Amino acid sequence: MRLPSGFISLITAVLITLAISVLDAFDIIRLKESFMWVKKPIQKTVIFVKQIRESKDETLDAAIFQHHIIANQKTTEILEVENRELKQLLGISLTLPCELKTAVVIDRVFFEGRVMELIIDKGSSSGIDKGLCAVSGYGLVGVVYDVSSTSSRIAVLGNPAFKVSVILPKVGEAGILEADREGNLNIKFVSTYADVNIGDLVYTSGEGGIFPRGILVGRISDVEQVSTEPFLRCTVLPSTDMKKVGFVSVCIR
């Protein structure tokens, strides 16, 4: 049975009236107010989270920018150090009676925290051979003792296997420089009558033919006279820091 359209409209009107009476204006307002009571903290939380995120992004951007600045500064500092070393090497090359082959230090061999060897990136293919003298821009480094076609190993000052004849020009005394087990560099055979003082310069003497005369070795750092010994105990601080040197030149005969 089909209801008349007028009857359907009447029922619809009645239902709407009932709905309005249940959800009167006061209830709707209270419902809206309840929703706003929940909505406001949520909005504040969302804004707070957004601010934190923006702050973190800004902090991250600042950190990245600072990292780039520091990296560039380090690169600049490294280049400046390398330039100083190379200038020093150029200066020392003008004083030596030999051809120099300059190489990069690619590795170091340590023993109990001390550098015993330097490994450089040039070998026999560059004319380097065993027994040749090695210098830095600051003075004597050591002697080449092992060579491949593309690299060489240098026994440095501080290595007990390495010895060199030296001279103290200020007092006219000569001796043999070698390292003890603790890595201290000592000059043997300096007379007790020699007026050796802390700070006196020590150079290669040229004796033996391996090391040209006049290469700076270091400075006297300690002098001790033992009554039972005929010679002074002279300790030397090397002029080249083997832990930091980046370039080495080998004297080609």
C-alpha cells in the first residue's frame, strides 16, 4: 500500500519537530562548547609541536652550516701548513749539494708511541735507493733503508737502529747521535771539557759520506756530567716532529 505524499510530508515534519525539541539551542551550544574545550588543547599541542620541529630544523641547519665552516677552516689550515713545509723544503734544498726528490709521507710506523719509520710515496722508479739521506723543511729526518718501485721506508731519528755523526759548531765538538731504548737522542763522545749548553744547535758533520754536512738535527735539551765518565751526556731535541711532518725530501747522489 502506497502512502500519500501529503502523509509522508506530515510524518517528516513531526520527526523534525521532535529532533529540535531534543537538541534545543542550549544543548547544541553546550555540545559546541565541549568540542571547543577539547579542540583548544589539541590546537595548542599542534602549534607547540610545529614550533619544536621548526626550531629543530633551524638548529640542524645551523649545525650543518657550522660544520661546513669548520671543515673549510681545517682545509685552509692544512693547506697553510703544507705550504709552510714546502717553502721550508725549498729553502733547505738550496743549501744541500745534492738533487732532492720530494715525497709525501703516506704512513708512519710506531713503537710504544714513538715514530720509528716513515713511509713515503716515492721509490726506485723516482731514483730513490737504500742508504740515502732524508730531510724535512725543518732538518734531518733519517735514512732510507727499504725501497720498492713506488714507495720507500725511512728509519728516523729516535729509531735505535739509526745513527749519525753530528757536530756542535758553537763549541767545535763532534760525536755520534743515537737513540736509547726510551727514544731519547743522545750524543756520544763529547768531551767533559766542552762548554755545551742547553739550546745549542746540532748539525750533521758530513762524516761517513751519507749525510751532507750542515743539516740541522736539533737542539741540546739536557747536559749532564758524570764524574765517573770521560764524556758528557748530551740529550738532543730533534728539529723535525716525526708525528706531524707531511713532506720528506731524499738526497739523490
